[in-house]
Amino acid sequence: MRVRFHGAAGEVTGSLHEVEAAGQRLVLDCGMLQGSPENERRNTDAFPLEPASVDALVVSHAHIDHIGRIPLFVKRGFRGSIHAQRATAALMPVMLMDAASIAEGEAMRANRRRRDGDPEVLPLYTRGDVDAAMAQVVAHDYDAAAEILPGVRLTLREAGHILGSSVVLLEADGRTLAFSGDIGPRGTPVLRDPAAIAHADLVLMESTYGDRNHRERNATVEEIGRILDEAWEAGGNVLIPAFAVGRSQELLYWLALHRERWQVDRWRIFLDSPMAARVLDVYRGHQDLFDDEARAAWAKRPDPFSMPNLHLAGSAEESMAINRIERGAIVIAGSGMANAGRIVHHLKWNLGRRQAQVVFVGYQAEGTLGRRLVDGARWVRIHGRDYRVNARVHTVGGLSAHTDQQGLLAWYGAIVDGEGRHPPVALVHGEDRAREALAGEMGERFGVTATLARPGTVLDA
């Protein structure tokens, strides 16, 4: 079994790994590059392998940096099967239709500005391309081994990152490859804890937070309560950039769980993301994947997604109306890195207000507006105009969907190879600073020399 690395190898987004096994070729993930405009322009580049040569694609989870180029992969010739956990299979069309709609809209606006003689601007892919890709999806349950190609056996285990997120186990040629996907922290609300993996001959492991540890989750939740109290006293709004899958649902869960203590009923809560609203329906349809506490919470009325002061802003007009509110609004909107989506418009209206609070609850990639705000920028440029940052900016790291350094070390430390030793490991999905720190800890603790995968790196299991 041989692995060749292509994407998320030295960076966080664009997950794409090639596996040769049992005489066939598979791809793990096919994600979109995100962050700076330069990064996003790379999404149109040719794939580093010929899509038509690939026999199957396995998806770890439904975040766009892991699935965002699948329709393009199919459009350019991939005809194999696409394998995903069943909740991931339900989330994929929601996420990809939104990405296609954005791409179509951007192309339409660019063509309106096109000068005579300029070539037509085409979207990365269309909603029709998404439909074509979804026809190739095969859904799997957790822990149900399946032969997806002759001589290649797939098992998906719980990763605890978002609904349906999976650790991918591939068995072929007498060897086992474990691909972590993205690993969530233990104790994440709604989700079950990541499954322990007992055996692998090679591990591909994410390293997003390989250089740091998160705050204890209860302390983080208490911090959210304090921020809400401060915001109410200051007389402003609270803006929370959040991805449509994962953090948006967790935030609603915490608001419902602490409804009385945080006096949540005094706020108007807006989930300003049509995609996030559709994701709520997917969550409702997969409650069997929730942890015990969450299943109990959803059995009550109202459930966390049905609070009486929760408003789902579907139309653009409903979203724009929120900006007429100067105080008392909690606005949860995408994108989570504030580099696109409706949150950008809310930031334009609120960043200059000293009474406003901006709360980041997830990783902010280099080159994004979110990263500039987290790093303390006093001025930011949005849609060609400069805005002063008077609002108070908070980073609430304890709600990250990724586990921290200690969590990664504990997850890897449970894995042994056929000889009872810790297996070789390649670190992906992380910036170099995080990967180097994690590799150093792994060497000291487990006696392994972790590979810092680069595009083109090849490893044999």
C-alpha cells in the first residue's frame, strides 16, 4: 500500500491524498483550498493526478476543505464510487450546492463587468455538476466494514469532529492505513467522542492544533456567558462567524442549555445562513449519532434548534434587516473565517461600534479576514473599503472542532502496528509551526520520527 500526498500537506485546507492499494488507485478527500485569494485561485488548477485514473474516493467528513472540489473532480473525468458515512452523505449536497451557488453568482457578476473581447468567466462548477457527483455517493454506517474495491476493505469510525465525521481505515495488501480526517475533542456537545484505533501500519494524522492545548471546555462556556453579559451591558450586538456545520449547531446547543442562567430570552438570536438552516434538518434526522446528553436535550420541548427567540434568516432581505438592529442581537453567520458569506456584511455594519462584540470560535487560516481580526488589526479592508475596528474581538478557542496537542497525542498513542510498536505517522492538515511542535512531542513520547508531508511525498505502509 502506497500513499502520495497532494493537498493539505504543509497547509490546513485542500485535503487530497492518493492511495495505491491492491492494484487500484483511491483518493482520500478532495477538498477546496481556502484562505487568501491566491489560495482560492489554485482551486482551478489541474489536479495532480488524472481523475479518470482513480477507482474510488473516500470522504472523511463534509467540511468544504475536505469535499469542496469533488464536483470538479467528477466534471474532469472521475467515474468511480464516492464513499462516506451516511450523515456525511446527507450533508454533502447541502454544502456543495451552496458552494456551487456562490461560484455561479461570482461568475455572473464577473461577466457583467467583462469588457468586449474578454473571455467568459465560468464557475468552478455548477449545481448540475453537484447533482452528477452525488449520484456516485455510497453511504456507510460507522463500524460496518465493506469491500469497496476488489481487495480493498473500508471501515469508518467516529471522529467526533462534526456530524458524520470519520476516521478512515483502509485494509489492503495485508496492511492497514488509518487516516484521521479531522479529530474532535473529547466531550464535544452533541457528538460522541472519537473512537480509539487499535491497529494500523501507517497513520495519516491531522495537526491543526499540534502546537497548543485548548482551554478547558467548561471555562470556555463560562467565558461565552460573560461575553453575553458584557455585550448586553454595553448595549451592542454579538457577531459570531461560524461554519454552517458543527459550530453553529453547538452554539445553539449551549444557548439552549444555559437559557435561564445567561438570560438568553432577552436576546434576539439569528442564524443567518440558509445552509446552516438546512443542516439543522440533517442533524434532526441523525439523532441516533448524538451522545446521550444531546439525545436527552432533543427529547425536551423546545429542543435547542426550536427556541422561541431563534430566527432563521433565509432571504437576503431578512439578512439585511438584521443590520438595522443596533443592540440585543446575537448573529451566527458564515463563513467561520469571515472571508465570505453574510457575516462579512454584518461586520461592515458593526466593526466600528465600540459596544459590539465579535466572537471567533474556530480556527482562522492565514490570509482570512478572521485571522486579521484575531491578530489585532485596527483597520480591515472589506469589499474595497477600509473599516476601523472599534468592536471588541474575542477568541474562544475552547470550542474548536479540532482536538488539541494532548488530544492528538492521546489518539495516536493508542495505535500499534503488528509488532506492538507505534506505527509510522505522517502529519497533514496543519501549518508547519503546528506540525513541527507535534512531531517533536511525538518523537520524545513515542520514539517515532513523524513525516511532515509535502506535495509529492510518498510513503509505503
